[in-house]
Amino acid sequence: MNAIALRGATIHYDDLGPSAGLPVLLIHGHPFDRTLWAPQAKALTEAGYRVITPDLRGYGRSSVSLGKVFLSDFADDLAALLDHLDIGRAVVGGVSMGGQIAMEFQRRHPQRVQALVLSDTSAPAETDEGKEFRNRMADRLLAEGMDGYAGEVIDKMLAPYNVAAMPDVAERVLGMMRATDPRGAAAALRGRAERPDYRDTLAAVRQPVLIVVGADDVYTPVADAEAMHRLVPHATLVVVEKAGHLPNAEHPGPFNTALLDFLTTQVAEHG
């Protein structure tokens, strides 16, 4: 565990694996922390990659910024973190909100992106209904805390059948959600409600792109992944069977295989 003060926040992060390895920056979603990527960090470092997993501001052990935190704030934090680590370019990947931050990173810092990994995420801007929902949820989390929310959404974060079949995974995911500071979660919800449309950004991507989705994801279903794939026809699309919104946690084996195959073929060939 490392910590760095940057852009008015203290960001905690792990920097694992050989320093000379290809850097892979993995961005967690809402409302989780860097440990969501533990199965991927282990597999990647064992394969010789350098893996950077930060706690986004407002999540995990990183400091909380009150009010509203935009996806651009997260993206610029990550660019500053790469500067601190003296990393010019990296494979940038994220799940859910983390995937949208990865797209924002591509939009703002395209020269820093060696490849993109987009898991269980979507590209269009938020709808009016979605904006209202996210702002209401922010109010609720500030008033009630995270516990009730975590219990309500666990069977959407994981496929419902996996909540019962994978109690250790369910407890790990619940633990991350319950431990999140509601002020950080609320600030991110308010900022995410105002996210831009990333479809033009995706259509312009020339770097290798891996799109992954759980077959039974109800938040960002397979249709959303297929829509992104149509925007980036050179991308690789992988559907993880018997998984919901967090296939990297539900079925890390197939997820890691897809990721390592992508890195050793598409990314290595692209240079």
C-alpha cells in the first residue's frame, strides 16, 4: 500500500509486479475499492506485468472530496498518479464506473493509453431519469449510510444465483460497499450523473480495446457491450457466462484468461 498527495487529495494505491513490466492500470467501480481487482493483480503480476490499482478519491482509504466529483476529476487524478510513477503509457482498464473513467481518460489523455479494457460499462451520456435517480441516491446515502443500499443491490452487482453459490465473493463485495464513505459515494454519483457521451471517443480509438461483460449483467447488459463493439469494430468482445455486473470477481478464471490473451496478442502486436 502506497499513498500520494495529488490534486488536493490523498490517493492510496498498490503498485505491484516488476517495475519493468508493461503497466496495467485497473480502475474499480462504485462503490468499491482497489481490492476488487485482487484476482487480476495476482494473475497479471505472475505473468510479469506491472499492476497499479488505486483507491479512487472518496473510496477505500483515499481521502474524500465533498460535493461533486466528476469523471474528469478521477481521470486527471490517475494521470497525475502515472506521472508520479514515471509511467508514460499504460493499459487502462475499468469496470462499471471505472470503465467510464477509462473512457474519460482516453478522451482527456489519449497519448497515455496503450490499450483499453472496458468491463460491464456503457458509453452514452446519462439520461434525465438517470440523473434524477443518481442525485436521489446520493441524498439517500448521505442520510442513511451504505448498509441498506448494499443489501439491496448485491443481487445486481453479482448475478442473483452467484450470491448464494459464492458466499465468500458476495461477502467481499458487500464488505467493500459497506465500508465506502457515503460522502465519497454521493460525490461520485452527482458527478457521474453529468458524464458526457463517450461514443465519439470510442469510435476514434485506434489502440487495442477489450470489451468484457457478464452474460447476466442487469446494469449494463450484453446489448450495451455489443453497442460499444459496433463503435470499435477492431475491439475484442468477451462475454463471461454465469456472471453478472462483476465478472472479474464472480469468475476470475475466464476473465483473467481473456485479459491475458488480449495483452499477449492484441497489445503485444500493436506495440
